[in-house]
Amino acid sequence: MFALSPEGLERVKKEMRRYETKQSAIIPALYIAQQENNGWISDEVIDYLSRVMEIPAAQINEVFKFYTMFNQKPVGRYHVQVCGTLSCHVNGAPELIEFLCRHLGVKLDEMTADGKFTISRVECLGSCGTAPMMQVNDTYYENLTPEKALQILKNLP
Ligand code: FES
């Protein structure tokens, strides 16, 4: 049964106090819950947030399904999100994604057997001037080549 830690719950309550309507706190609440649920949001997490925030689960679910930053299934310890939007696309994102998937032996959105990585293609991450780029958990890596990106992943503990 999912439940936030006392600190996580306090963070959600603080977000709810910050806004005029509690619905405005759905995004930060999902973000906090995802951090505490190994990087993804399950139905159980939605139900829990619904109870704690007193917001219908359907409303939370709508927000959850709209944003790609929320994961609908378990991801690796390192979630590698490669931007595939225009600037990154024309600067080599498709080759970068293909290279990483081939070297890690996974398909897109699949977790490596050791649970360490999941490679995803995402929409613009706002770093178009340094394309192609990827976000690994909360860190941006920019001006990548496939080899450079793989080396970054290999250097992660
Ligand atoms: S197009 Fe890739 S960060 Fe904007």
C-alpha cells in the first residue's frame, strides 16, 4: 500500500496551502509522489493522492496522463530522457537514441535487465540551443554525440 513519507506528505500539504485551489497542487504532488515511488506513478499512488488531497482520482489521473514527465510504468534507477523535438531531432537525436538503446540492449521505454537504465524519447526540454541533449533524472547533458552520451551513462555509479 503506497503512502508518502511524513516529509513527503508535509511537502504536498505545503503545496496545497500555496495555491488558491488545491487542484493547482496536483502537479507538484505527483512529482513528490513519483520521487517516493521509485520514479513512477501507479493507480495506488493516484488513489492515495486522491484521499490525501480530497480531489477525485479522475482529476488527478487527467493531469498525470497529460504530462510525459510522469511515468506510467517503472523506470530504471536512471531515467534517460532524450529530447526528440525539432532542434534535437535535426541534430542527431534519432541516432543518439538508437545508439544508446543498441548498446544497452533495450527498446525505447524498456528497463535494462539490471534495473539501472530506461531510455525514453521526450518532447522539448527547453535546451534547444545545445541540441542534442538528454536529461538523466534531474541533470541535463547537452551538445551530445552518441559516444559522449554513452560514456556519461557508463560513468554513472
Ligand atoms: S528541441 Fe530539444 S531541447 Fe528543445
